[in-house]
Amino acid sequence: EVAALDEGAHVTYLDSASSQMGKKESLEDTAKVLGRFYDGIEYRGYEQKVVEDLTKFSGVPVWNGLTDVDHPTQILADMLTIEEHVAKPLNKVKVVFAGDIRNNMSYAWMYGCAKMGMNYVAFGPSELADQIDGETMKKVYEVSAYTGAKIEISDNIDCVKDADVIYTDIWASMGEEAQIPERVKLLTPYRVTMDLLKATGNEDIKFMHCLPSFHDFETKMAKEQMELGYDIRETTDEVFKSRYSIVFDEAEN
């Protein structure tokens, strides 16, 4: 919204409370109406099918601002940030995503790295690797075969060696807050710490995060979960505020 206004465009924001989409009006009808009013639509919500149906029925360009399985606009901003901070062409960059490797950000990174010919490593527990969508991986490998990208999935810390970027996201993905106890137990070994950054062997390693982040206990949710015995931090405050962190340049982009 801010970017559009800065460029002189006009923006209307519709949230779930102010739209009848799927409630009193079908998604198809809403898409057709919006397509008559606007030159483009950005959808940020949950189901991937919604953004696909908006594209199908609206007749105008539709941007995916976030769904349960993808976040392409975030990846565009992230790649711009990498170009600003890593002195390599993108097709020479190695990105390691640590943590919940079958969430929407991990999928988005797989798609993005495959298209740009990059090296992507999903570093997380084998239990989650087994849950990665097979159709997604098929598409990723097909694109990688054309671009020369290297896509890996590993639970071995050796996979972070020579990484240029360590990336993470919160451990409870959209709609999974009830699974926090299970996620903490499963993902604590993959918390991004200074030791993990050092394991890359790269003095210029960069730390990135799509935000918001649980890196301390200054949020209501982190405090409440810690009182219950669950440390939900996906990274440490030391890493988040270190010279390696470029999270706010990333957020700006």
C-alpha cells in the first residue's frame, strides 16, 4: 500500500470484515466485480486456491501477497536484499533455510531459487521433510533442471557450510498455533544461533528473516509460551541484532 501510494497509484484495502467474498457473494462474482473496478489485485490471505481463482475470474493482474503455500512477493524483496549485501551474482549464492522446512516461506524459497538458478538448502528435521508436498518438489526439480539450480533437503548441520545466507521463520506456521509444543520440541535443534552461523565458515554470512520474529521475550506470545515451558524463539537476540543480520534492510525492501 505504501509503495503504491509512493508511486502515485490509488489503493483500496479490503479486509475480511469489509468484503463479502465467499460469504454473501461467491469468489467468482467478487473477482469479476473487482476486475471492473481495479487495474490489479494483490491477495494476502490463506488458501492458495483463492489467489488462483481471483486470477482466473478477475481479468486483471493478480499478485500473491501471501498464501498458505507460497510468498513470492517476499522472495522478490529478499533477492533484492541479497543483491545489495552479497557480492555474488544470484546464481552463485547459497541460501539455507533453517527450521520449518515445509512452510510457505520454505516453498517460496524453493520456487525462487529454482527459477534463479541458485543453491537452496532446506535444513530441518526429517519428520518435516517427509511432509513436503511431492507435487511442489516435482515442479521445483523440473525448473532446476533447466536453470542449473541446486535444491537440497537435509537434517545434517554440515549442509550449512559455505552458505551465504541463513534464513528462518517462526515455527508455528499459519493456522498451526495449537502445535507450538510439538514444534518447539522438533525445531529447537534448528534454532539459528551464533554457533550455526559460525558453522557456515563464512565470515560474511548474512542472517535474514521475513518477520515478525520471536528472538527475545518482549512479545506477549513469547512470554506466555515461556511461562508454559516453551521457548518459541526461532533465532536468538544475539543473532538478530548482530552485524550479520540484515533483517531491517530486508523489511524495507
